[in-house]
Amino acid sequence: MQEILIPKILITLFLFVSIIRPFIRKLKAVNGLAWLPVVALLLLVALVPAYGFRPETFPLFVYAAVLSGITVTRLLSGGGYRNSRKEPLFIFALPLLAVLAAAAWTAFSFSPQKDTALTTQGVYTLREGDHNIRIYTERTGWTSRRPLLVMLPPALGSLAAVDHVAAELRDQGFTVLSSGRANAGPAELFSAFNAFFSGTNSARANARGRSLEDARKDDLRFLLSWIGQNPQVDERTRLFDIASADAVFLAGYGAGGSALLLLEGSLSFGLNIRGLIAIESSLWSAFREYGSQTLVPAPGTPTVVIPYQEAPPAAGWFNAVRQDIGRRISEMGPQRIAGLEQVPRLSTPVLFMVSDRSRDSVYQSGRYRALLETFRSARSLAVLASADGAGPLDFSDIPVRYPIISALFPGLMEVPLRNIGAPAKTAAVITNFADRILGEASTLQRQSSPAGFQIESRNQFAWSGE
């Protein structure tokens, strides 16, 4: 994707010339150069259909839009550079050049360093209702029934956000089926971010997170029901010709991972589900709104819920009215989260993949509280893999496709800005987990344990990831 650097260079050059034009007599005489900010803005708009939305160019877009607005207003009003004294104008231009330098640095420093085109070799694309489905299988042809890994992508980026991860898993021995809704839009993305930042404090944000998990539950039921029918994937091949119904693993990002944890035990559909993989899943549905008081448990102890009791009625009609008005006013404000309800107690082996922020006590009592309680309460094998320096988006293709977004949501430890190896590391941990579950019957290509992961396991056997 290095070819995107050419339009970025042109855009920066056009904006730079438009700023220095008043100080160079020969450039000032060329009236057409006054429209360069508008041309730069149009080029930025043209990048969207050509390369998709590129968040690292957003500062340049804002800069070009403001400069274009000023330029168009000045030209339409018949104004120009009437002031011939260069010194005051030059001083005024210095901050403009500094802001342009910062915007350009962002656009170039966070450009993708790896090809971000979707994988096509060995991939089959299907459409079932409003679901887009991609199946990753052997590159040399469909010759074996591999373990099937069903993947629900994150809200940010949808299918493209797991393309490299799915391709890596395919190369390590899985048939990977990823599915995302075709009609997912900005509202879903807003709900995901709102729940991410405030879902453990604000009842409204938590409700948005719950709605996302409910939608993912519906997606998961639909997808597993469709898979259970052994659908046709091309003219001569059905799904179970290339994938095994006896070795099915379910993986989900965010709300998708929460959905498969919440539905565990009711997801058969004729499939033998051997393991679950929940990646940065906060389990918003496990939190409860204010209306009961929940004691914060010590690690490893069950959650204790104390029923909430309203204050006794006030004596006298005046005090009763005052108490009722006070209650109604308090209900008008933002409702808070009281604590946890009962978390899932999983009987299916499960792998949790989380940021190293999960090791911090503040996050353990907040965003990761329900997930950690679920890990401790598991009845079967449970593995918690936290990655050094990984942010909540770094187990997907986001570090490869959108380095600036990954940099905005870092882990606790310092890591390089561009973690282009993130998809391979994520796939390696998942493959090693599935290989241990399948045991001697496994046909997966076991990977060496990726550096930087801290592994904790409970029940059955210790798992080091080696």
C-alpha cells in the first residue's frame, strides 16, 4: 500500500505552496495557485473510494478543509493579499506551517507498512441474508477436513479487521469461517466505543454494550444454524467436505466473544464445539444497574449481592412529597452501574486473550472485572493470555491496517508503534490452545510460543503455550 504515499506527498505540497505563496513574488503572480487548498481537499476526499477511510489523513483533511474555506471566502469576496509587508504575514504563517508539519507527520508516520488488500487466494466469499461470509481454506485446493474455526470480527473494521489473522490460522491448519453483517454502520461503532469507555460506570453506556452482545447472539445463532445445514460453498463442495463438524472452535472479538460465552451450552446445532476464544470481551451483560448493592469481591471469591432497600416512607404528607420529588430528580440524572450479576460458569474449554492492562488493579475492578470473574469460575480448562504492550485492538488486523488507531489505544508497556506481527502472534496462541484441546488427533501446525505473552491457566492441566 506504499502507493498511497504519492497522493499524500502531493496533498502536503499543495498545502505548503498555498501557505508560502504570499511571500514569493513569482508564485503570488500565478492566480490559479490560490485554489491549491481546494485541490488538496478534493484529493483527500478521493482517497476514500480508492483506499478506504484512512484515519491518519484526518488531521490533513481538517487542515485542508479550513484552509479551503478561508481561500474560497476570500476569493469570492474579491479579496486578496493586499498587505504587501511580508514580516507580519510571515509571522502569521509560522503557526500554519507548524500545524501542517504536525498533520503531515501523522499522515506519513502512521501509513500502513504492509499490504492491506484482502486475502483472495484460497478464500471463498458468500452472502447469506445480510451476512457476508468469508471461508479461508487450503491454498492448493480442498483436500482435507480441517478443524473449523468460526470467527466473529470486532465492530471496528468488520471482516477486514480479521483478514490477516484468519489467513494465518488457515496456514496453521484451520478452515476459518468469518462472518459480519453487511449493514453494520457508525451507530454500532459508536455503541462499541461508548461501552468500551463507560460500560462499567454508566448504565446508558452499559445498555449499548448489552445491545451489541444481543445482536452478536443473534448472529451466532444464525451462523451456527447455517453451518449445521452443511451449506454449499461452491458448485461441487459442501462445507463439511473441507471442515470437520467434530472439531469446531468459536472465536469472537469484543461483543462477539461475550455472546459466545453467554450462550455457552446452547450452541450445539449438531456441531461438536471443542473450545471458545474470547478476545477483549467485557461481558457487559454481566453488570447490573443501580438497584442493588454489590460487594467488590476479593480475587477468587464469589460475588456477593445485597438487595437494595428503599428508604422508609417519610412521616407526614409534606416530607413524603419532598422525598418523592428528590427521588424523581435523582432518577433524571445518569444512572450508575452497581456491580456484577452472576457470571457464566463455563463447561467448555475457553481461551481469553486480553491486553496487559488486565494486570492493572484499576482495570481489574473495571473493564475486565466480569471477564476475570468468568475465568476464575470456569468449570473446565480456562486459559488467560495477556500480551505485553498490547492494546484492546491489537489482536486483530488493526495494527497492520490502521497503525494510528492502535497507537491511540496502547497497552501499559511500551511497544513499537507498528506491530505488524500482531496477527501472527494472535493466530499462534489460538492454534496452540486448540492443539492442546484436540490432543493426539490434532492436525494443526503447533507454533512456538510468541514472545511477550503472560499465560495463566486453570483446571485440568497447566498450559504454558509452548
